[in-house]
Amino acid sequence: MSIALATALASALGFYLVLGGLYGLFFISFGAARMVPAARGSGIGFRLMILPGAVLLWPVLLGRMIRGYPAPGPGRTLRRIHVRYWVFLVPMVALGIMFTLMLRPVDPVNETLPKGVILEESAS
């Protein structure tokens, strides 16, 4: 993987997490009580527990908030939603693994150190 690609991926991940952090703070302050009736009147402990999930899943929560979908009901509706997510996630994980394997360096790593780098002697 080139340094430019790694830098771009790290920047994209950082941007995603910054947006997620901003949305997560909004969500635990205002959105959770609107989306899930059981979250109304919950304390700070509960809201801090759902913050990491809100940060990572912010596109899903934002889409649900914009569309105004109610929380999924029990039974078959929830199973149908899970099947849709898994049908999407399994190929995406497989593609991610394949791209990772394709982008790894083929050339052997040079085991010599750059000039000026000195390793300390270890006492055996």
C-alpha cells in the first residue's frame, strides 16, 4: 500500500469519526429520546453507553432520523432488517479482505536499517 493511499484512508477515517462524534453528541442530547420512547428520561450513564454506537453508526441513525422511521417492531420485521444488513455486510467484509490482500506489498521488506539508526544492545 502506498503512503498516499494510507494517508487518504486515515484522513477519511478521521473525517468519518469527527462527523460521528458531532452527530453522537447531538444524538445523545436530543435524538435518542425522539427515536426511542424508552430513552426518554434516561440518565447520563445510559447516554454515555450509547455514545460509541452513535459515533460509529451515525449514517444509519441520521438516515432513520431524517426518514422518521419508528423503531423496528418485534418478530419478522426485525428478522427481515437483520437479513438485509447481513446480506450487505458479508460481501463488503469479503471485498475488504480481498482488497487488503491485493494491496499488501509484494516485495520483501528490506531488513537493513536506515543510516544513522543504532539499535541498543540487549543484555542476554
